[in-house]
Amino acid sequence: MTGHSPFAGVQRRTFLGAVATSSAALSARVDAADPIPTIKLGDYQVTRLIAGYNPIGGYSHSVPKLSAIMRNWFTEERTTEFLLNCEKAGINTWQASYDPKAFAALRKAREKGSKLQWICLIPDVTPEQWKEIVALKPIAVVHHGEATDRLWKSGYQDAKKIGAFVQKVKDFGLLAGVSSHNPEIILRAEEEPWKHDFYMNCFYNIRRDQASLNEQLTDLPIDELYLKNDPHRMTKAMRTVTRPCLGFKILAAGRKAKNADEVKAAFEYAFSRIKTEDAVIVGMFPILTDEVAENASIVRGLLSNA
């Protein structure tokens, strides 16, 4: 999300006007742009900037009110237009979790001619949900990082369930990914005999063990903890493993997006630290500015100079 808060420095009238303006801009969609450089996932070409899902689902990783604003703003119609906007901006892949609203928007975008690829991020789901996911033809399904970290913490026997999940995805004929917030888990997963094709890597380990945190800090944070050097640790792991990696939360859920220079610096850091075979996933909330076009332009500029 490229914006620390939709209210930062914005008076009420200005904010409401900006909402109306951004809605009109979203409806109009951007003009078709040059494609963004890609990486290879299996047989697919995937842009090195992938659109994220969290704002659509109302997961701000901040405060409840911001989450509610995100969830309510992203109606099915706006989500459809957002997907079309991403494609017009040169982004060819979207990562989304199981969500009926998001699925309906994807169907509508396809009815309008969209060829947007999508990657599904889930813990294990019901057989009916699996059928719905597979019917929507994702290019890949990824084991959710929350579930990965929880199973690994429970012990190696539970961690084997991740391998079973990967096999299920492969049985559907899809690419399989493993996600985690912890670089140590990524490194250990690389040694497993699982047949996963790639990783999703959180730049911040927001799911640290609470007992260890309490021991180190003699206290606990109220909510998620974003440490300055976490991206160094995760990007080192991304460079170590041989499989492609998709880095996410490169903007620390908006905490490193106070202005345009800070946003660009976060992208510069990410692409300078990950492999050329890697990409980033960025959630976007175009309520005040056209973050889709802005982020696509940043990435296109950085990679054209690489």
C-alpha cells in the first residue's frame, strides 16, 4: 500500500473530493502501458511487479478503521476496475486469497477481456472451496505464510502438512508455492523433498514467537512488530535459495510510504537485494492517487536502467 494513511495531511472536504476524483479515475482506467519486465514461474511469464490483495480484503496490517475503509471502498465493481487498471498499467499477475468478492471481480474482469493471471494464497480449504479455486484457473496456489509459520512452530510432524499441501496443488496441475514471514523457515523449506516451485517471502517477520520477544524486550508490542533490519535478513534468504521468490510487504504495510521518494527507495532497495529471477507483490489502495500507475512507472523505470 503506497500511503501511510488515507487521512495523512488531508482535510475532510479534500479527502471526500479525493475519493470522488480517484473513483472517477479508476472507472476511466489508465491507457495501455508498455509491459513490465517479467520472470518465469513454470511456463508462465510473470511481471516483476505483482498486484497484491490485502487492501481489497480489508487487511491493512494497521488499525481497524483503516481496514474497514479499505474493505468498504473496494466494492466488487471497484475491484473489477482495479484489476483492469493493473493490466492496463502493464501488470500481468494478481495475487489474491479466497474471497467471493475478489472472485466475482475476477470473473467480471475476464468478461471484459482481461487476461490477468492470478496466484491464490490460502491455508488448506474445504473441498468445495478447492473446486471454486481450481475452476477460476489460477496459475499457482501458495500455502499461506500464517499457516506455514504456525505448522513449523508446532513441530516437524506438523510441518510435513505443508508438503502434503504442495502435493495437492501439484495434483491439480498447478504451480505450488510456500509462503513465510520467517527467513529461517524459507531456508529450511529449501532442504525439504517437497515439489514446490517458488516462495512468497514477507520482508518483515511480523509473526515472531511471543515468548522469545518477551524475553528479549521484557515486554510485548501491542500489535505487529516491524524491525528495520528484517528486510536484510529475508532478502539474504531469497538470494540463497534456488527457487524464484515473490517478496511482499516491501513497504512495511504502508509504514515506508510517507512520500513518493520513500516509496521509490523501497522499490529500489527490493530490486537491488533480490535475485533477477524474483518479483515483488504490492498491495495498492488508489483512494487518493493512482498508485497502480505510480508503482508500475517506478518499477518500469528501475528495471529499464538495470
